Amino acid sequence: MIKDKSFVLIFLFLSSIIVLFLTIPLIKLFINVGLFGVIDTLKDAEVYNAIFLTIKAALYSVAFVCVTGIPLAYLIARHEFFGKSVLESIIDIPVMVPHTAAGIALLIAFDNGYIGEALSYLGLGFIDTTTGIVSAMMFLSAPFLINSAKEGFKKVDVEYEYVARTLGASHFSTFFRIVLPNSRNDIINGALMMWSRGLGEFGAVVIIAYHPMVAPVLIFDRFNSFGLKYSAPVAAAMIMVSICLFLAVRFVNNRLK
């Protein structure tokens, strides 16, 4: 228990600065647009479709990384091997890369050569497609889920796994019945962070797919074409939908604890 009042007051003052910095722009945006303005904006088919596409693409990217990234996180958390630090660095690189540069790199990698031909053969074109949008979101946000899952696995005592194995449980059974449930909160937090990051992705997406428009690209397009008056309601609508979905997932997760 902290008893030094001056210490607490100083920290409260400093904390209030960052809290106000983070909340004032959102409050001002919603005051400027108004609740009815947000509702009217959501009735616009173009806005609705852009928000729906954004949410759908972000969920697809999270689902793909759950299937591929969680096993990777477990291997990193439980095993020591040559090149492990290099692999962890590779996972973190997308966080540091400028997003437009990431979009160009993805374009070169997946829209040309054998990979581009294979995707086209499978009916998964890259430019101006949902596939390209999902790839951009996934590339730049996957580290959030992988790293969070890795830390969650590290918190689970390996002795639990040894006991389960001695009782006859298979590796898969142990993983799904012991490790995953005990790492659930970290994995869900990582998935939410990844999903949230994907919702806001603009730089890489706009390089790969200007159309169909996701919400961030639509906001940019309206601001560039018509100014603040027409872009602010779209921004407010997207933020409100994101916050509602985020709080709903948090509420369900907390109830399941």
C-alpha cells in the first residue's frame, strides 16, 4: 500500500496526461459527429460494406494465424534450438517495417512468379481482392498473437504436461486439454490485439487493394476527395463498431473465467 501522498499525486497527474491524450480525440470526434450522425453513416451501403469487409478480413487473418502461429509459439516457448533467436527476430520484423514498404514487399512476393501463378490458379488473385487485404493485415499484425501466445505457454508449468503424458495422454490431447486452456487469456488477448491492429491497417492495404475498400481506405478516400465533413462520420462509425465488438469479446471472455 502506497502511503506517500506526493508520490501518488505526481503519478496520478502524469497518468491523467496520457489518459486525456488518448481519450480527448475520440470524445471530440463523437461529439462532432453525434450519435445520429453515426447511425445515418452506418446506413450508407458503401460504409456498411467497407466496415463489414474490414471486420471479415481481420477475422480471417486472425483465424489463419491461430492455426499456424499458435503451434509456432508453442515450439518457441517449449524448445531450445539453433536459430531460435533469429526466428523470434523474424517474427518481430513486421512490427518495425513501414507499412507501405510491407505492402510493396507483399506485392512483389505474392503477385509475381510461381506463388502468384499458384494463387491465380486457385482463384485467389492478390491485387484488389480480399486475399490481398487479408495478407496485408496478417503480415503486419501476426506478431501480436504469436508473441502473446508464446508468453502464455511459458506461464504454464511444464510439469502439468509431464504428468498428463505419464497418465497416458497423447501430445495432442495434452496440448488441447492442458496447455491451451491454461493459456487461453493470453491467446485471446493476443488475438484481440491482432484483430484490432488488422482493423486499422491502411498503408499496406492501400498498396495492394484500393478496391474493394476497407474502412481505413474509405476514410482516406473521403477525406482526400471531400474533406473532414464527409470522412469524420465514417471514422466515428468504424471506431464505434470496433469498440462494441472489442468490449463484447472481453465481456464473454471474462464471464468464462
